[in-house]
Amino acid sequence: LWEQLSKKEANDLHTIQKSIVHHVTTTLARAAYNMDNFSAYQAVALSTRDRLISRWNETQGQLSKADPKRVYYLSLEFLLGRSMDNALLNMGLKGVYSQGVEQLGFNMEDVIESEVDAALGNGGLGRLAACYMDSLATLDYPAWGYGLRYNYGIFQQRIVDGYQTEYPDYWLNFDNPWELPRLDISIPIGFGGHVQTTQDEYGVTRHNWIPANSVQAIAYDVPIPGYGTENCNNIRLWRSKPTRVFDLTSFNEGNYEKSVEDATQAEKITSVLYPNDNTMAGKELRLKQQYFWTAASLYDIMRRFKKSMREWSDFPDQVAIQLNDTHPTLAIVELQRLLVDEEMLSWDDAWDIVTRTFAFTNHTVLPEAMEKWSVPMFEYLLPRHLQIIFDINLFFLQKVEKKFPNDRGLLNRMSIIEEAQPQQIRMAHLAVVGSHKVNGVAALHSDLIKKTIFHDFVDYYGEEKFVNKTNGITPRRWLHQANPQLSALITETLGNDRWLKELSQLRGLDKKVENAEFRKKWTAIKRLNKVRLAELIKTRCDVEVSPDALFDIQVKRIHEYKRQFMNILYVIHRYRTIKSMTAAQKASVQPRVVVFGGKAAPGYYIAKLVIKLINSVAAVVNQDPAVGDLLKVVFVPDYNVSVAEIIVPASDISQHISTAGTEASGTSNMKFVLNGGLIIGTMDGANIEILEEIGEDNIFIFGCLADEVEDLRHAQRYRNVPMDPALQGVISAIERGTFDDPKIYQPLISTLTVGKDFYLISADFASYIAANQQVDAAYKDQEEWAKKSIRCTANMGKFSSDRAVKEYADQIWNIKPISVVDEG
Ligand code: 26Y
């Protein structure tokens, strides 16, 4: 058995091949000669999994003994994408596995392509969690993620007649080799019922929650191997299952149907990921998910803590819990409940432990994304938790009143309870009050939240509680894995691959900017990546695009604030301009391929109309002989992590054009620039810091600033600001029926009507056109463009998620790395 071999033997070519064949013939029960790509993938995955498990066991065993302070990252979303390529690269086994697979008669790329994405997330927040897990493992931090194991990930998107249609993503159709089911770890989670109040022998009031029903949380572990280390961390995902006792009650009452119905309800909790990004729906099932997940995770964390026989007051010295947005905020309430009701601590002692344990990351300032739960619904599901929230609020407001007496307005604004009909629980306020640190995700955003949504809280708590942690991305997946040729060129040029763990080493590329030979290699790799994307576009959209055109890309969730609408309106403007040209004028037009991709929340009507408009424009433009290769427009359906891995390395320019002050950070901007793609963008989110790092000559900035937005909106509403004339021309073309029936777009166009253009498309349109002209002009000089491209990559060191995670570890979690000793 390979497990008993030394690591060196276990990882030699022959042993690996034997382990692959072993899994084909035994685990998969197939004949070795009767193997297709998919079963080859399964066998390679199982063989990889064996090696992951041995690292996981080694790491977790050593950590149990050392018992250091750990961080727990609570996130409702982990957008991991595919695992095989990443696991092999991180463990340093890609080369030997490729060789072994090829010798068995398979193409490694095809085998890798057979894997389905783990798409347990919507967008930025979920992918950030995945990047942070990679960095935590790579830097040897003792860290676990906690999330939910949804049966259905984010829906699959297909385009039918230009419209988005949604299909279920049943990703577990075949066994998932990247998880370890822990069927023995089964935790009961209660819901509903009532609170029993009694006096104990000292006359102290005790509260005891008697839930009406309960479900079981079953653990599934996903190993996360670090790069260039033996360390292997864990993401524990919970699955809901019916509780036997409760089934039996109904069953014994002779109500078989009800017992089956109860079981179905229990399983429903982890059935589906909510497909909303930056918009709150307020569904009861979502609240159930949040409690189910936070209660199971805390139970698990407390059980681990209890093993070391310490005092409860040591809890914050052993445990740091990071809340990924407000979604896990119930963990604050649950910990307070367990400490007070079950562990019998005093309220104040418990609250001190709670607030020293939690820290909270805010990812948005959009009002529609702020989580609020209706008090009556909440009370029905979690009666004891509601009491605790009201108590937390009471004690908090008493302290506010003491510090700022006689300010009713202030108390109203800061209250955790919003006085509406019905009352609402403001989860962001609860998260701030229950945490010792609150952070935004880019410098501008962290500043903005201090001035807007948390302004009163800054006055009350002081500045120190509110910090910035600029987001980052993992260079292992987003450069090394997605762009292997550029990665190889960088390693060859720098003379080593230290940059993969220390991204600021990329600065060494700056010296090569003036080297024409190097630029040629650099540009050749970009072109190969564009060819690869052109093939994907041909397959998915049936459109032929030239890799010699300028590739202009906007891929991200479809949202009004991200202004895909503005992008397509500009494309129409460009189309009209080309149509009006003489042949001689056309000769100097820079050919462009405009690529869109991204999903709209199924209930987001305006966002779905934007998708329809993009597809209608594409249909007209792509078949217009007057335009030919000068302009192509494509919407790549079903954008996800593995598609991003093809798209990101292939861009010349990408669009990050949110209305200033609305995009908290953005992370795809970092991915594109790291791969030598230039960006066009507004002064928003992390664009500002990217500009600072790469220099203003290497980025195309346009549009109003965040602190001008308020005035512009006001002017539009109350003064007669005319629509931008170029934009007016574009709108008229749509209204004349150039792109399908204009009636379809009326609701979309209404969002622009003067006084209503909330995202300031008209105000920014002229400067957007100008910035696009600068892009064309700059691209004409291919040598200069290549220099810009190299400078981009060379100066992206700051945006490694390693840097971000180190800042969290040092300044918020107070945890230290602990390296796993290789005993192999
Ligand atoms: C309340 C609810 C339904 C909800 C669900 C998902 C609210 C928000 C979200 C997701 C938010 C999100 O993805 N935000 C993004 O986080 C990224 C990582 O910090 C940022 O880069 C990006 O600017 C921000 O929009």
C-alpha cells in the first residue's frame, strides 16, 4: 500500500501510475482498457485525493498536539472552481502526474477539463474566500473555513433567444472526490419552539431554549493544500439531514407522511445556494441556512476548544473568528447564548469573550445589500436569539446614551433594531457591536464606510476599531495555473520561482522592459492566450474572432452599479461611428473584440435586460459586412471560475467601470493586471491602489470621483442637465429598433431618463468615450503597449492574497504560522 511508502516512493512515476490504475480497477470497478476521459479524471482525482488525505492527516494531527490559536473563516460562499490542477501544482506533483497520465494514453489537459467546478458562490466575496484559503494554507497558518455544502451551486446560465435562462447546477451528480464525508460528525441544530425562564438557587434568572424541532448537521471536509509546503488546511462544509428522533415521533404517532415531509424540509436547508449578489431577498430559508451553519460551526469550534481543558476566558486567545460579511453574524448571538445559558457565565464575562473573538469584514455600501431580518419571522425561528439581540441592543444603547446624552436621533440611527413595520434586525449593526475589528476591502471603501454607514459607530468606538484590509488574489491559481507559459517565462527571467510565494519579486521584470527580445516573448504568450480564448468563443458563441484584434473584456456579475449597460452603449456608439465612415477612414480603425460574461440574479429584471441588449447588439454587429472584423461582440455564457482561467490571461484591456464609490474593491481587476492586461476603469475600489502601484501611464482612468457623485445626482434630479449628446444618439438608435424590438428595452432606457440616472452613465459617458480613444491610440504602438503590459505585471506584488492574509493574521487575528514537519 502506497500509504506505507516513504513520500519519495509514493510520489515516483511508477507508484503514481499504479495508484491510478488501482483506482480504475477497484474503486471505479472498471477494466483498465475500458477507460474514457472522464473515468481517467476520476481515477487521477482519487489518486490525488490519497495524497491530499495523507497531508491533511499529518497537518491536523500535528496541530492537535501543538494546539495553537487558530482562525476560523466563516463564509456562506466558497467559490473554489476546479481542484485537480490546483492540488497537483500546490503539492508539486503536476509534472509527474502529467507524465504518468500521458503514458497511460491520455491527454492531461482533457483529463483536467473533465472536472466540474465547485461553484458554491456568487462572485467576488466567494472567490475571495477561496483565495484566502489558498494563502492561509501556503503561509502555514492554522486556519479552517466553515461553510455550507449546497447540493446546487450557482445556477448554470444558458442564453435562449438572447435572454438568460437558469438551469440547476447539480454538481454532485458523480461522486465528489475532493471532499471527505465525516458521517460520524453529526450535530443537532434546533429551530423554533419557546424559551423557558426559571430562577436558579441563587435567584438568578436562567433562560432555556426548548426548540420545536431539530435537524442534523453532517460534516464534509475539503482539504486545501498550501503551495510549496506540507501544510494542508481544511474547509468544513455542513450538510443538513433529518434527525431520527423527530422522524420517529411523527412516525410513531402514525403519521408516516408527515415524518417524510419533515425529513424533506430538513434536507432542504442545504439544498441550494442563494443566487443573489449584493441584493438581499429576506427569505426564511436563507435565515435557516445562516443559523444552521453558524450553530454547527460554533459547536464544532467549542468542542475543539474544550478538549484543551482551558478556562473560557482563554477562548479569545485560542480562537479568532472572521465574519465574511454579515451572513454569519448569528454566530455572535449563538456564542453569547451558549456561554450564558449553557456554560453559565455572567452576561458581561460572556460578552467580553464574544467581542474579543469576532471580527467583521464589510464588502459593500449598497443599501440593497444590507442584511435585515424581520423581527416576527426571526422570533418564530429563533426565540431565544431574539431576546439576546434585544438585550445586546439595550446594553449597547445605554452606553451610547451615557457617552452622548439626549440624542434620540443618534440612538435611532445606531440601534440594532430598525423601527419599521414590522421591526427589522440590522445585521451590520449587530456585527459591528459584536466584533473588535471591522474592516473594508480597499482603501477608498474602508474610508467610505467610516464616513457613511458606520459613521456614528466611529464616533462612539473611535477610529482604531475600523481598519482597511485591501483584498488580494492568489498568484498560484491566477497566474501560475491559469497562465502556465507566462509563469514559466517569469521564472526563467527571474532565475527562480520565489515570486510564487513572494509576489513583490515580480518587480525584477521591470529591468526587462527595454529588452526587445523579452517583449517579443511576452507578446507571443499573450497572443497564444488570445488564440485559446478565440477557440472558446468559437465553441460557445459560434463567432469567429481574430486574435490580432484588441481583446476588450468585461466579466463579472451583471449589476447596474458595475455598468455593463454603459459598456454596451459605448459599443453601439462605436458601431455607429464605424458605419458612418468612408473606406479610407475605416482603414485606421483599431479592430476590437468586445467580450462580456456574467450572471444576473434570476429576479433582477434590469440586469437581465442588459444581457438581452448585449446579445441583440452582438447579433446585429457580428453579421454586418460594413463592419467585418473591425468590431465583434460576444456574450460568453455561463461565466465561472474555470472560464475565467481562460479569459483572464487573454485580455488586452478589461473594464472596471463602476460608478465611483460603489465597487468595494473588485478582484478581477487584480487578476487581469497580474496577467499583463491593461485596465480601463473609474477611481473606485482597488483600481485606485492599482493605479498607485503600476503608475498612471499604465492604466486608463475616466469618470467622476466618489466625492462628486452626490452633487452630480442632485444636479440631475433638480436641475435640467441634458443627456450626453453621443449617448442620446445611441438611445435613439435603440429606440428606432436597430437591435430587436425597442419595446423590450423601454424599462432599461427609463433608468437613464434625466433625473433618474442613478449610476451616472450620462455624466461619465463623454470621458468614457475619450478613455476608449486613448486605449485605441496606445494599442497602435505595439512596442509601447508591451512595455505597459510588463510594467503592469511587475508592479502587482501588493495584490497577492498572501499580503492580505498576513495583515489579517498580524493585525486582527493575532495568530502565528506553524509549520508541519515532514515525517514522510
Ligand atoms: C445579503 C446578500 C443576499 C448578499 C449576498 C452576496 C450580499 C452580498 C453578497 C456578495 C457581495 C460581494 O460579492 N461583494 C464583493 O466582494 C468582493 C470581495 O471583497 C469585492 O471585491 C467586490 O467589490 C464586492 O462587490
